[in-house]
Amino acid sequence: MVGISIRRFFCVSDHGRSRLPSRPRAICSRRIGNQQMQLIFGLAVDGRIYPDAHEAAGSLDKDIVGPLGLVQMLETQLGMLAPSVSKAVRISTYLAKLRSCGCDRFWASSFSKDPWSTAATILEWRDTLVGGSWRGTAIGSTRLDDLAAVEAVEPTLPAGLEDRAIALLEVLGTRPGLRIRQIGLADRRDLLPPLWARMFAALEAVGITIFDYEQPELATEDSDLRMVQRVLSGEPAQPLAGDGTFTMVEADTELMAAETVADWLAAVPSEDLHGTVILASDGDTALLDHALRARGVPALGLSASSPWRGALQVLPLAFAAAWQPFDPRVLLNLFLLPRPPVAAWVARRLARALGEEPGIGGRVWREAWAQIEGRLLEINTQSDADTARRKTDTTLAEWRAWTEVGRFARSEGIPLSEAMAICGRVAAWAMRSDGGEGHRLLMAVSNAAAAVSDALSRLELSVIPALLLERVVLQVLSEGVPNPDHFAEAGAVRAIKTPGALWSSARRVIWWNFVGPGEKIAITPWDNAEREALIANGVEIEVSPAIASRIEAAHSGVIRRANESVILVRPALARDEHTTLHPMAHRLRPLLKESGSTISFKAERLLREPDAVLAGRMLTRQLSERQMQPPAGVPVWTIPPGTTRLADTRRESATSLTRMLSCQLSWFAQDILNLRPGRFAEIPGTDQLFGNLAHEIARRLLLPGAPPAEAGIRTEAIRHFESLLPEIAAPLLQPEHAGELAAAREMVPRALEALVRLLHAQGLEIVGSELDREGIQGRLLLQGRLDLLVRRGDRIAVLDLKWTRSERRYREEVASGRAIQLAVYRGLSAGDGTGAPGGYFLLRQRRIVAGPGSILTGNPIEADIDDLATLGHVTNDWRLWHDLATNGTLIAAGFPDTGDLRPAGLAIEAVKEPCRFCNLRGLCRVYEELV
């Protein structure tokens, strides 16, 4: 009769690679008849291990289990299986129990400030006590009796691993049905925690043989590795010979360490790699796998669990968007996820709207939804009109639910029903997106949402405080999810995460990232009197030296269980942090001090030496001659025929003309070819948001005709400011902008009040605001939007509103005749052949900046030329640059000798720093970067 474990099979892909079977946490074995089992137990073998049971013993009737696996197997055979719950659910239940005990307990002070962390800490203490045989009864010690009071109140705490193990201990002698013949211990029995020592004593009492698993095969005599193994056994140290069986690889960076290990593994045929184990204590081999794949070695597939996987962020972002004040960055992040909760094209459209006007309910936001609705109706046109309308409305309602934001004040919390609704929406989205395929990440999202919902319901609160909700979500997501696209490929090399997962002999061991600080030993929270009371009542408290001995045994076991070679790999830098020595390095310090140069290998040698010997293998590298020079800067570009036709009928704006006159190549790339930087969407800065607010308020207040009365203009400006703030400038409501917002609440209304006062003082009438205009100057076609057009009698003028911190730039533009924007506005407002002189109204400074002849001010700035002459210069230079482009030549302005390439006859001088604000410097390669 044969027991079958499904995890022992894997499927090879068409490309010859396969996903190795992952070891499940829950072990569900089906046995036929009275077939007896043999188990091997290890404290750290509930995850990836080496070797598997069938690899070690060649029998399918053997299995390897850790604490969780053993408990689940016993529960299965005794009929005691129960649904498992997440850690967050247990903490939330315990929090409710702590609250039920009243406010006169030892945890009262910390509980009032941070109930979640308090509950999590005390629950950990409680579980440790339960594992030591504490039965939840009072023993005459204040703090311990308080914990006993918690045990007695409702609600019932879901069982943890310790509770389940204790429940098994109570019935092992009275409930037959175990089909286990013997259990081998991979760890020393005298080092087992008290709970598991009692468990095996109870199993022995019911007739199960408990034995120490066979000793590992040691290295050959007289080898360096055998000498190290002797030292770990307590024998005196002797100098090592450097025979390659024990090596310390030191590297400056993780990258060079990965290159070295990959070279060593690739130096022999794949069949010679069997029995090689890589211990990655940080649980991540992504960097090493990149190096292995480059050399044709199968990937190890260990991926660190992370709570920051894209889809996992839907849950915390959905809650973050619900708080007041609404933060558009949260909603933008939600839409920019790799898998957003709405259709990708909808997410892109709404992200653009937030980037333009960051808020909900503004003009751009409403237009975005109107476009989305129109496209949905087009998609549903295959149905009849009523069905199409119904489908569209249903889909819109689902999508709009994700943008119901800023509804709850953080100081008041969120109603439980609303929090549950958000969890339900996230879970439904994940399941719908998965479509039954069992995608690991989407299933994790669904499970996380369900766990948050369950945890919140157990808090027994009708309103959930903001901080508590965030703690629950953080706790649920804390375990994270490994990268679903990073998996192990079928190969001879195996990888494990913990030292104890190497429970039997291996030929070769590579300890990847052999750095500190190592495992931490929990400090017992009980004082001497409490410990004495516990011991007197039969509760075992494991002391720190025992825990340290168990950790040291696991570390030294890695070296003891290798029989051919061990390589310890220590990078000096891990990512961007300096590493520290591993505790095992301190243990080996006398040996390493005497033989350091003999057994150490500097990884950077591979960059200098064609042949280097590492652990008995020759690593050969050949110098690769550079086949091509690095890309050089290109000041002159030739464009193919026909390309210039794109510019023949286009209308130029003040922005595009400014770009052309600064750098012709930048103009052609950005304004003709529409090349843009890689940023998809971003929230504007505060100055731009304040400027947008001021412009919109001015548009609403300054209607055509006589300017409004000065008396009520400030009050109206304040009213519009407050109503527009959440619609088009919501980021300003965030606490970090409180100072700037308070200042703007004062400055914007005063600026508009000053603008109206100016209009009255100069006797100006409003022609219109935010006017889209087109114009023509010879061959130059113009377009733009005038902020404010005013008149006095038969004379007109253009006012451009600016929110800036300094007026110097604009004064210099007007004085030098380089105010290209005002010149273009003059061309756009041409009604009598000369157009309207322009000026800047600086909102922050409440000051007008205009040149001679303007009706906007009685104190104009002295200028070399007026904006009409500037318009002539712009038209002239546009023609020269345009004709050069028509002839197929583009000039990049940032090179030292570009001045000699500029067309003759240009009226406007070259800009001193044309590349300062350009996003396309990599295109012309005006700057060289070190690679």
C-alpha cells in the first residue's frame, strides 16, 4: 500500500524548464488500510527543505514535517481539524477580550494609546505561556492573574498553534487512530522547546518510537572542512591547508558575489551539481538567479515575501482614499497599479484627469467620466439600446464606487459596515479579475480582504478608529506574497531559507549572504517573582541560553551536514547598507584568524585575473574587447524627406515657440513628434495648484463688461476658493501643506481684489477671460488662450496671470524684449493690425509688469523694444528655423560649437542654458554618463 503526496510531481514546460513543487504548509496524507508511516521532524522544515523524504530514504511512506505539519497530521488522523484563522483575526479577538476586562489592568496605559500593538504583544506572551503548560488560571501574581481574567471573558479566542498542540496532548492517550509507526528527530532532543519535548514524550507513551535521526556523513579526514567540523564540536583549532573544501568568499557588493557564485556553479556540467544546496537566509535569490540564468543554470526561485506587490496595494489604497481630506495621490496610485481595480483604459483616463486637475468633481473630472460613459456605450452597441444602457450603468456604478472618496473624518473613524463594504469590493474585484485561474497574487488579495473583514468584525466596534483600521490592514498584509513570476526551475541545485531546513547530509553547501545579525532571541517579559510563580504551578519558561543553544546548533548544523565543501559568501554591501558579521563568523573567528588568507577568496579577482581557482574549480574569464564606442553627442540631425510636412500647417503656441527658439531639436521632438518623458501622470506642485485656483476664480468672477464692485470681491473670491479646492486642488488640503494653504487663503483673494482694483483704477472694461484665439503673422499660424482681455475705449490689452515666487524673471523678459508669451498674445489679439500690448499680473506680489505704451499701468518698465517688435523677431526667427527643418536639418542647442550652426539672420540671442529644463537630453546625448 502506498501513500501519495501530490507535491512530489512537477510539469516540464515546452522550453525545458519547470516550476518545482512548492512545499505546502498543510500536509494532507491519505493512507489505505493499516499502512504505518514514518515521519521525520524538524523545527524549521515547514517550508522548503533539503533533502525531501523520498530523496533521503527512497520511500513514499516517509514524510518530513515541522511543528505545523505535525499538528495538522495529528489533527487529521484524530478527526480534530478546524478552520485556520489569520494572525490578525486572533489579535483583533484578543483586543476585544482585553477591552472586556476593564481599564484597571496592567496593560491599561499602553492599551489606551495603541490597542492593536498592545494586544499583539500580550497575545504573544499568552501563547508562549500556553506552550509552557499554562492553563489560563490565576496563580497569585498580579500580571499573570490579569491574563487569566482575559481567558475567562468572551469572545472565544481562535486557537493558535500552541493551543492546537495542547489540545492534542490532552487526547493522545484516549483517542486511538494514529497510523504513525516512528518519528525521527532531525534536531537534538535536548534542544527542543518545552512544548515539543512534551509532545514527543506523549507520542512515545502511546507506542510511537521516537529516535534521533542518523548522524550526517562528515567530510573526509584531513580536509579543511573536517577540521572546521571538529572545531564546531569543541576540538582545538588547527591551521587550514586551503584545499578548497572550506572557503570564505568576500565581495564588495551583492552583485559581484552573485557573479562569483554563478561562475562557480557553471564551471562544471549540470549533472555534477547534484547534492548542492544554497542557503539564502533572507529568502530571496532574485539577484543570484539573474546571474544563474545568464549562464544557463536553472533558477533557484526563492522570492522574499513583500506586502508591496502591486495588486496587494488595492486594499490599503481603497481604505486610504476614504479618509478626509481626500488625497488625490492615493487615487492616482490606485489607478497606476499594474492591475488597477477598473479597466486599464479607464484608469489611464482618470489618472490624466487627476494629473491635470487633482480633485473630484471639477470640469476635467466630469469630462473624463463623460468620455468613459460614451466609450462604454460604444462597446455595448452589439446589444439593444436598453440593454446597452443597463450594462453601461452597471459598469459605471462599479467603477465609480472606487472613486467615492474622502467620506470619513480620520478623527471620527469609519463605520464598520462601510469598512466591510470596502473589503467586499476588493475581494469581489480580485475574484472577478482572477476568473477562476487561481492566480497567486489575486488569491492573496481576496484572502487578505476576507481576513481584514473578519478581524474588523471581531473587534466588536460599530465605528473603527483610523489608526486601528490601518494596523489591522498592515498586520494582514505583513506576511506579503512572493513574486508570482519568480519560480524555481528544474535543476540539480536546491535552495532553502533557514539553516534548520538542511536536516540531512548534502555534498556541497553555499551559504549565500553569510551576514548578520542573525536570529534575535526574545526577551522574557516576566520578572523573577513571576517566573518562580509560573514554575511552582508547572509552567515551563524556556530561558535565553537554551534558545541561543538551539540557534547555534542550527547554524553549525549547516556546516556539519556538508561532506564535500562549504562556501560562505559575504558581501560588504547588501543593497545600499554595510553588512555585519554573522554570529557563526564570530564562532569561527579563531580559525579564520589563523587561516584567513588561505581560505578566503576576493570576488573582485574575477575582474582582473583570467584564471582564478575557487573551491577546487577553475573560473576562466576572457577579456572582451569593446566592439563599439559609447554613443557620442549628435549636434546636427538629418530628418527624412516628408517628415517636415508635419509642421507645415501646424499652429504654434507661446510654449512651442519658446522651445523652438531655445532648441530646434527639442521643438521638433516634443511639439511635432509629440515625444514626452516616461512619466505617466503626476500631481502638480503647490505653486501650479495655487495658480490654477487663481485662474479659475478669475474666470468665474471677471465676466465680460464692467469689472465687479470692489466691495464684495474678496468675499466672493474666498467662497470660490473653498468650493474649488477639493475639486481641482485637493492635495493642498493635506497636513503637510497647511502653512502654504493658510497663506494662499489670504493671498489669492487679496490678489483678485488687487486685480479688480487695478481694473477700476485704469478704467478698464473686461472683454473676456480664458479666451481661445487663433492668429496669423505672415506664414506663422498662432494659437493660444488669453487669460484676460480688457479694453479702454478703442485700445485693448492682454493680462497674463502668474503665480510665481519671484518677479525678477518677468521684469527681465519685458525689459530685454524677450517676453515671447506677451508677443504671441499680441499676435493673437490683433484686431486693428497691431494687436493688444500685454502685461503680467503677478498674483502673489499683486503687481503689474508691463512695457511702454500699455494701458495696464502708469508705471511701465523701460524696455529695449516693445512686444510688437518682439513679435516681429519671433516671426523672423520662426521662419529661419522652420525653413532649416524643411530642408531636413535639426540643430541641438546644447553643444559648445552649436552657435556656428545657427542660421544667419536670427534676431533673438541663443539661450545660455538651453538644456537646463529639457527632458530629452538623452536623445541628443548632450551629456555623457559614466557606465
